[in-house]
Amino acid sequence: MFKAKAYSAAGATSPLAFKMIQRRDTTEHDVQIEILFCGVCHSDLHTVRNEWSSIMPTVYPCVPGHEIAGRVTKVGSAVTKFKPGDLAGVGCLVDSDHTCPSCKADLEQFCPNGTFTYNSPDKHLGGVTYGGYSDSIVVDERFVLRVPSNLNLAGVAPLHCAGITTYSPMRHWGVGKGKKVGVVGLGGLGHMGVKFAHALGAHVVVFTTSAGKKEDALRLGADEVVVSRNADEMKKHAGSIDFILDTIAADHDLNAYIHLLGRDGNLTLVGAPETPFAVGGFGLLFGRHSLSGSLIGGLAETQEMLDFCGSHNITADVEIIPIQKINEAYERMLKSDVKYRFSIDMASLKDK
Ligand code: NAP
Ligand code: ZN
């Protein structure tokens, strides 16, 4: 084992603070990575504050972070995909059983024995896994992604969660030319959703509660922008949208969006607020609408997404912060005051 620097939360109401943690020594299949940037996902905040206690209670201390980009510093003897000096990324998954039907279908995110990057039982060290708010991490090479070298690394880090979480459902539901697509919530996930839907050739409508984000939405690739609190603007799109991706992190009315779906339209949730939704059955019956959810993506599809970003020059729009600003960043994220993802410059961790 070796020691790594990290930021962790000691409890649901504690701020994140400096802490030394243990990482395992590289086994034969492991890759050791010096973390250069880590994106700040709203799931980090939900977990740190134990907002998902009924599904995945948080074990403290909690070191969040699953949007990791860095450089390989060491590899185990059996590693074939990476060598020291390579750029590398890690997302939300660090292990799975490789034998279940989901793993066999390249859908490791649904493996019943999967290990998340943080707050999952750690098979090697006991306790729970510690994530990317740290200067290093050791991960099985099967869960390490190749990062395109032509992209800005601070903006690449968020692709490992916000990127794949929006890319995967769009591919699954056939977003492309001739489709009208809605993206609800212009935050970390939402702004990536706009970029992907636009790159895939769809007609993109952004639904935002923040009138001040209108210009940005158009710059990011939206064809139209609707301020969702304006009932008249919402009405214009009634019964017309093929696919809606809902990224909102808080409780809200789903029926208003189901109402915008065209025949056989689909509303997919990726946002994960803690409270359950109230959904009217008739909104689904008329128009044969469906309501679905999607969870990150498998490893092969995550690599496909990163390669797609490399060839289309897509990264997240980031505000780079030192780790010392992380608690302030959480408060700003809650106020939808981030354009559009915080990316932690891990060099700042040298100063604690
Ligand atoms: P984020 O950056 O905070 O963005 C969420 C956006 O939702 C905000 O920017 C805001 O957009 C909108 N919003 C926030 N509060 C709202 C409210 N009360 N009513 C209406 N709109 C509101 O968060 P994120 O990192 O993109 O994550 C979004 C959600 O997805 C979180 O719940 C997160 O845990 C979840 N998530 C799920 C997966 C998955 O695999 N399914 C993966 C990652 C994250 P506007 O200002 O444009 O209104
Ligand atoms: Zn995330």
C-alpha cells in the first residue's frame, strides 16, 4: 500500500477537507494513474450529503470523484493496454464480475457485482472505494479508458461521467438526423447532451430554468431554447418531441415534459433527485409515450464516446478550480451557477 493525498467528507454535514488515504500497490492487472483533473459531478454532492441514503447509503469518510483524467505512472506485469506516460481516464466503474449477462453484453454498469469508483465495497483494501478527489488512483486496466491526445485534459475529465451518461441513452434511443430532441436542465450533464445531440444531427431544444443561459445554449448547439417556467413557450412544443433527456438534479414535474412528447416519444431520466416522482398515467397512454431511465454506460461505449469526442473535437466547458474551492463549488452547483462543469486541477492538492 502507499499513501495518497485526497479531499474527503467526514459526515453528511461536514465540508470536504484534506486527508491522507491508502491506495493499493499495483497488482499484475492494475494501472496506477497520477490524477491531473477531476470533474465535479452532482452525484458527488448527492453522495457526500447522503442524499441517496435509501438506495446507496454513504460510508464515511467519503472521497468522491468519478470524472478522472491523468497520466499513467506505473503498470502491473500483465497490463497490455497502457504504459507509463500514457494519458488515461477513469469513470464511475472500477470493477465488475465479467461473467453476468450484463457484463457479457458490455453493459458493466448493470452488473450486480460491480464496484463504483467511490462509496462501493473495496475488494482489495476493505472499507469502501475512494474516488478521484486525490492525486492518484490504482485501477484494473479493463476499467481504464484511453484518452484522445488532441483534447484539453481539464475538459476531457467530465466526459467520463457527464459525457457517457448523455451519449449512451442518445445512442440507445436512436438520436440523429430527422429527430427532435429535448434536453432538460443545462448543467454538467445537460450541456454535454446538447453537444452530442447536435453532433448526431438532431434538432435540439433546450429547456432551462435559467433565462441567462439562453445565449450559451445556442452556442453549445441548441436550435431552440425554452425557459421552462414560461407556460406559453412550453406549449409551442406540445406533442412534438421524439426524445427528451431529463438531467434535472432536483424534484420537478415530469408530466409537463411527457406532454411535449410526440407519438411513441420517450422521456429518459438521467437526473437522480432523492424524492420519487408523481406521474399521471394518461400522459403516457395517449401517444404511446414511454418513460425510462439510463445509467452511465459500459466500458466499450465509454471508449466509443471518448473516440467520438476526439474526432468531433468535443470536450466539456469547464471552470477550473483548485481543490481548496470544492465546498464553494458545491454551493454554486446547487444554485445552477456553473458553466458548465467544475474541473479540479489536482496540482492544487500539493498545497493541501
Ligand atoms: P448540475 O450540473 O447541477 O445540473 C443540473 C441542472 O438541472 C442545473 O444546471 C439546472 O439547469 C437544472 N436544475 C437544477 N435544479 C432545478 C430545479 N429545482 N428545477 C428545475 N431545474 C433544475 O448536475 P449534473 O452533474 O448535470 O447532474 C444532474 C443529475 O444527474 C444529478 O441528479 C446527478 O446525480 C445525476 N446523474 C446521473 C447519472 C446517471 O448515470 N443516470 C450520471 C451522472 C449524474 P438550468 O439552470 O438549465 O435549469
Ligand atoms: Zn457523475
